[in-house]
Amino acid sequence: MAGTPPAVEGFALSHERDAVWDEGLRGYFAYRDLGVTEATGGRVGAHVIRARGASEQADETHYHTLEFQLVYVLRGWVDFEYAGVGRVRLEAGSSVVQPPGIRHAELAHSEDLELLEITLPARFETHSV
């Protein structure tokens, strides 16, 4: 079916072929908004996040003020350090629910890293430790 679907409140459709990659929280990633923020009035956010090359340099430890955060790795791998958990490697097919306020840092990621992030709410604060 070609064309644009009718305007229906709460409906969001996003095709990879039409993807727009923007700057986001971290400069070494590109972010693709999936339209969920607008569709849910800001209650839920969903992004595909893609690496702009490999990194072996640890990011600063930080935490987010939000209700829910899920990360699911689509391609590649990423290493995180979580307070009270330790170092964790996520690879294609891995997921993690990061509890509200957990202190964490990204330690490294592969050149081909691509992940899906879902948050509640869509917009939230990030605090450096």
C-alpha cells in the first residue's frame, strides 16, 4: 500500500527508508525518533540510536530522572557499568531495563552498534555524577 495513512490520533508509522537521523544526548550517536512521543502526547519515547563509529572511551557516569527505560540491541555491542551491578556487555538480541535513577556509564561500543530505546516519559532529565 502506497501513500500516507489517514490522520488518526495516536497512530505513528516510521519507515527506515524515510529515516531522519538527528543529534541527541550523546554526540557520538545519531538518533532516529520513531514518532512515539507525538503519538502518545509525550508519555512514551522511542528512538533507534546508531553509533557514529566505534568508541573505547568511557562516558561520564550519570543517571536519568524517568519512570522507565528499556534498551534493546539491534546490531553490534555496547558495554555499560551499572552501580551495584558492574560491567555488562549487551550484544545483538540483548536487552536491559535500567531502573529509574540507576547510575551508569557507557564504557565502549562497536562501530555497527544500533539499539532501540524506549522511555517513560519521552522527555527526561540526565544528571552527571
